[in-house]
Amino acid sequence: MTDTAVQDWLLDSDPTLRWQVQRDLAGEPDEVWQRTRERIATEGDGAALLARQDPDGQWAGGAYFPADASRDEEGQPWTATTWTLTTLREWGLDPAVLAGTAEKLAESSRWEYDDLPYWGGEVDVCINAMTLANGAWLGADVSAIAAWLPEHRLPDGGWDCEWVEGSTRSSFHSTINALRGILAYEKLTGGTPELRAARHGGEEYLLERRLRYRLSTGEQVGPWTDRIVYPYRWPFTALKAIDYFTEAAEHNGIRPDPRIGETVERVRAARQDDGRWLQGHVYPGRVWFPLDVDPGEPSKWVTFLAQRALNRWVGAV
């Protein structure tokens, strides 16, 4: 497939992806991709998720877990409120479509941890990071979470969701999720000096390790640092990392840090001869419906995200 053929293949997709391809790869005028973006609410995957919202503003009757979640089911359920809001936000849904949802969640949704109020967050870094971004998107007061995240950064520079169990060493997974939530909040609201400082410090934690290695031994921290997968969910992966770091550099008006270069090249090397990337993994767990293809199949989402990150890298470097 030629580059044009790959782009045409990507454009033949659900509005949640098509508008981003039009804007970020095809360079279409604003009015073109904006019209496509508006269709998220009325057709395809976006409309399908919206149709599953409960009358009280939640999805699946729960904040992070479905109301009927069982310890026996395989994997993490991905259907509850926080995951669904995150998906809709990242797809680009106009928050006006969800008018009144922030107020409904403030009234009716409580975290499974200690029955805490939804927009105040809980103790998990990854959950709070998603809620920070989702709240800013929907216009909720998430100032408590905005203050909480910098306060809970660990001495080595990053975050770990297991801090509440006594962990003092940061996690790649928790850190990339904190960074993504903070950047989204910053782009929506302008952020705060404390959050910007925390974001830059967390970035340095991962950059010192070149997105892959233990600082103490130089060994690769895990095979997941090479993974190329969509949807991202909570784990750290190569694609998720270079997507974040090239976006953050673009937002900051600087070149991407050269320390992400090895991971960039690993993602580049995974491109097939026809110009497409394959789905690398599917995280187990309950879903409303599949969001992408099975592992080993050419993935439009993975191809778009990988190509956009490479474009940002090449364009800046």
C-alpha cells in the first residue's frame, strides 16, 4: 500500500478516528474535520457508548467497576463510568453532549474505595489522573485532585498507585497515566504551576530511564515497554509513551527529548511493508463492544497513533 492508500484506509473509519486522521494526517481544513467530529454523538462507536449511559449519569452502575463486577471475572472490566468517560473524551466528543453529567455524578456516583465522592478522587494515582482530565472536560470542580497529584509524587520523581500500601518507588504505569491526565488538564484549563512542575518532574523520571530501563541495573523493566496496542488502558507501552512525549513536546513548543529515540525507532520498525501497523495485544476484561481488531490484524487506531507520533518526531527533529 502506498502512503495515499494507507491514508484512504484510515479515512474509511468511524467518526471517532476519522476526524483525527483528517486533522492530524490529511491536513484537512478545520470545517471538514469539525463536521466529522460532530458526528461522534450521533453515529458509530461514540453514539453506541452514549446510549449505554445510566439515568443517574454513570455507566454500568459504578465509578471504576461495574455494579455487578465479580472477583471471578477475567481481567479488569472496562465498562464503568471512569473508563467510558475517558474513552469519549479521548475520542473528541463535544462535552456539551454530556451536559448535566458532571452534576449527576457529583450527586449519585461514589468511589468503590471508601465510598468517596466522585469528583474528589480517591487514592489511586491512575484513577485520579483520569478523573482530573475528565472533570476538566465536563466542567466539574476537580481542584482537590489537582492539588493531590503533585503532593503524591514520590521522591524518585514519578508516581505509584501502590503508595497507599507503602511503596516508595515509582511505577512506569502509574507515572505515564499521571502525566497523561495532567497534560490533558493543562490543555483544557491552563493548569497550575504545581501541576506543571510535577509533570516535568514525572517526565524526567521516565526520560532518565529512556522509557525502557531500570536506572539501577540498566535492564529492561519489562516486555510491555515494547508493546504496541490500542486501546491504551492503564499499562505503560511503547506507543502510549511516544504518543504522550511527542504531544507534550508539541504543547510545550520544544523538540521531543532525544532520550525517547530508541522507543520511537522500535515503533517505527514495527511498521509493515504495506505501511500499516498490527494490533499487538488486547487487554482482557469486560467491554461494551470491541474498540479495535484482534492481535495480529492491521489496526487503524494503532496505525494512526504510531504515524502521528512519528510525524511529530520527524517534524520537530
